[in-house]
Amino acid sequence: MIGWCLRLAVWLVLALAAALVLYRFLPVPSTLMLGRWLTLQTVERDWVPLQQISPNLVRAVIASEDQRFCNHRGVDWVELNAVIEDEDGPRRGASTLTMQTAKNVFLWPGRSYLRKGLEIPIAMAIDLVWGKQRVIEVYLNVAEWGEGLFGAEAAAQRYFRKSAARLTPAEAARLAGALPNPLLRNPGKPSRALQSAAGRVRRRMVQLGPLGNCALPD
């Protein structure tokens, strides 16, 4: 039994390594997208390279989700330790964009200690093999922005009738503000809660330092 488990673990590690290399160059699906395809549900997604996504959206998502994105190696240990040491219990997340990408591409939705434990080494491997530009490119092409709606290009076309390359700072902030709850928040017709969230994102975008140290468009 132990030998079988070890062989399975080795094969899983090898499969992950192969996927990391292939996904460095190919358009990447998320596990949610794969699940919808397998159950014959529609998927709306148009993969575009990072150069065809507005720097406003790159900046908005980093400002909203992971302000230390350019300074960590996939896992923000400073933020993670702060959450663990919170005497009142964790009241916030410490999931980086790289960890969210690991979850979206290789793991499953929902909360569990097992999934969170797997996110960390996979995120570190992704950061090492892909680099910052590829991580944000994949994230912005697999992020969910509505029922069956994935990626920045499809979201920009549906909500603003324009390409992702032409998103304004205000539109980018609304898209970033919708990410925590994409099935209930409509960037095209923002609720008061989404307008408030977008306002916070805009302020963080101004406060965010330059992104050039991780070679991202700014």
C-alpha cells in the first residue's frame, strides 16, 4: 500500500512538472472551465496575450488582490504569518495572485486545509518556472467574471463592449472589485457595494508603487 502511494505521488509530481512546462507557452484552461466543458455547459473565454490587456487592469488586479505581487516568490510569507498569528483568528486571506492561479489551474474551488497546503508549493513552482509576466497573463485569462465567463477579454466585451486592451482605470477597477464575488457583482451595472469596492481599488492603484521591478506594463 505504501509503495503504491509513493508511486502515485511520483507520477502526480511528474505530471505537474510536465504541465508547468507546457502551460508556460500554451493557452491555459482553469479547472472550472474543464468542469463546465465536461458537463456540456457553455464557456465564454477569448485568450489574449498580456500585451493585449490594458495595464490599467493589471494594476487594478494587483492593487486589489496582491499588492506585494512584485516582491514575493509566489507566497507572501509576511502576510501569511500575520494571518496565522492573528490572536482573534484569521479574518482575512493571504492568498497571492500566484496562489490563486495555482488553485484556478491545478486545484479545485472551495475551502480546505489540503487544498491550501497544495497551493503553496505549486505557487512557488509556478513563480519559478513561469515568472511574473506569465503568472499575471494566465490569471487574467482564467479569472471568473460571471456565470461561464472567463478571462479579461470576454469580460471587457460583455460588460463594456470593448477589448481588454482599451479598458479605462475606472472600468478596470470595477472588474477588479467584482473578483471576490463574480457571480453576484456585475461590472456593467455596478451595485452600491461594487461601486464602493471599485473606489477602494482606485485608491490602491494610486498608492501602488511602480510595477517595473517585475517587468509588467505600467
